Amino acid sequence: MMKATARAHTNIALVKYWGKKDPTLMLPQTDSLSLTLDRFYTTTSVEFDPTSAADQIQIDQAPAAPNVAQRVSQFLDLVRPQGCFARVASVNNVPMAAGLASSASAFAALAAAASWAQGLHPSRTELSRLARRGSGSATRSIFGGLVEWHAGHDDQSSFAEPIQEHVDFGLEMLAILLDTRQKKIGSRRGMQHVVATSPYYPTWREVVAHDMAAMKLAIAAQDIDQIGHLAQTNALRMHALNLAADPGFTYFNAATLKAMETIDHLRETGVSCYYTMDAGPNVKVIYDRRDRETILTALTPQFGADHLVVAKPGPGVEKLTD
Ligand code: 2P0
């Protein structure tokens, strides 16, 4: 039976990946560092069928769009047994309309399921390198907790490894789900445009080198205030690259700016909380779990309880039994 099912959780970067140096091998310009979350994940089954004439790819119980199916098939070409097509069924567990659906959990789960379905036993480092070929951020979703992706210089040297797989202090993240109707520039296109046209790109590389070192020190010290401060500054500098591109663009909308202002204000009143944003308008809040109720109480009147999702550090990729 050439079938396996894998589950992988999404991750949010505290030091962002934003640019490739090799789009074919998917080598990033810089290292990055993330937190894997328990709340958002993808479950994917892969079954190789020697009698099948084409890949069949289902996402959330519907046939995948042609461009998505092509991306999955091209990824499977890296690992499939010679000339053998696959049935793929993938389900995303993310809150409705969250805009948090992530290629990170999707390609991490696909890399594992496609390998395990053939009876292969790759190391997690090998799985991380394989997941990278599907989507950069998937490199990190093979592991749980706090994870570092080494940029590397070739296929062999670009992989993630855990810094602290079981986070033993109070670090937590809360997603503020905002209006996701805004037309979005895909990450791949956004970062490529920034590398090509943003005059701040050389400075960004220096920023990341500094932030990686400082973030690892803050994690070792379990200093959530410093982790949050570094993550917020790093996120703002990533988004500054976009504003400074030619033409400039942004993932923020009015609600994003309002949420940023609310978090900054809450912090000024003495609650340690910080924000980070990715390739979309949603805002993620970084804080110590002991402040969770205070923060939820402060945010609920403005955003509504339905739009606030608490996430804890989550696990690495897992094999599910069918
Ligand atoms: C990150 N993001 O480090 C950054 C921060 C979004 C903003 O990685 O082209 O879907 O597949 O490598 O991984 C999102 O980009 O892009 C991302 P590809 P990916 O999490």
C-alpha cells in the first residue's frame, strides 16, 4: 500500500524570510526564525497509484485549481517513483476567512506524506530540505516550536532546525482576523519585486543578521518582551521594503493600521504585547500567556471575540494512521 497521511502546522516568522537568491532551488537571501503554531494546520494524504494516468489533487474536498495542481505535481516530480501518479487529498484547518491559509503547513505535510507513502524514512533535515522546494516557509514547518532556517548556499546546506522544539516558557500568539477581501500580491511575486527594486535590500540583509543573533539571545533568556520588540521591529522593516519598492506596495489595510495602533497603545499602558504581519492584512500579537486574558479583554470590544484566535506553540510534522 503506497499511501501515507501527514499533518504539519503553520508557522509565523519572528525574523522574516523575504527574498530568494535562487528561485529554482528556493534558496533564501537570509536566515529566518519562526514559531510553529498549534491552532493552524494541514492534513495531507498521498497515495501513489501505478495504474493512474495523472495526478488527482483535492484541496478542502474540491479539485485543486489548475495553477495549484500544477505546483503540487511539479513538487511531486521531485520525489515520486518513476512515472507513478498520485492521489493527493489535503485539508486545511484554519478559521473561516482567516487569510492565514499557508503554503508552509501545506508543503511540509505534502513533503512528508509523499516520502512516507513510498516507505522512505528521510531524516527531518531531509524533509525540511524537500519541503523547501515547495515553499520557503515550509522548510520551517517540519519542526515544532521555535525554529531557525539556515539560508545555506546550495540544496544540501539550506534547511531548518529547532532552537527549542517544546517551548518551555509563556510565549504565545494571538491572531486578529481582519478584512481579507483586499486583493493580495502573492508572497513569491512580492519578494521577487522587492529584491529587484527596493533600495533598502542590502540593509535588510544586515538587519536580519543582527536580528537572528539578538533573537536567539532573547529566546535563551526567555525574554518575551525582547522577543516581541525584535519581532515587531523586524516585521516593520520587512514591510518597509515593500513600501520602498518601485512601484511600492503594501499588505496593510486600514484595519491593519488600526490594530497596530491598538497594540502599541496597550503596550504604552503597561501590557507587554507586540505585533507582527506577513503577506496579508492580518495582525498577530506576541505576548506572555499570563497576559492573555488582559489582552483579550482589551481587544474584544474593537474586533469581536470571533476575530481573535489564540495559538500556542505547536508540534512538528506528524504521521497519522489511516
Ligand atoms: C516568512 N513569509 O518568513 C515570510 C514573511 C511571508 C512574510 O515566507 O515563494 O509562501 O513559496 O517561498 O514561503 C511567505 O512566503 O513563499 C513567507 P515561497 P512563502 O514567513
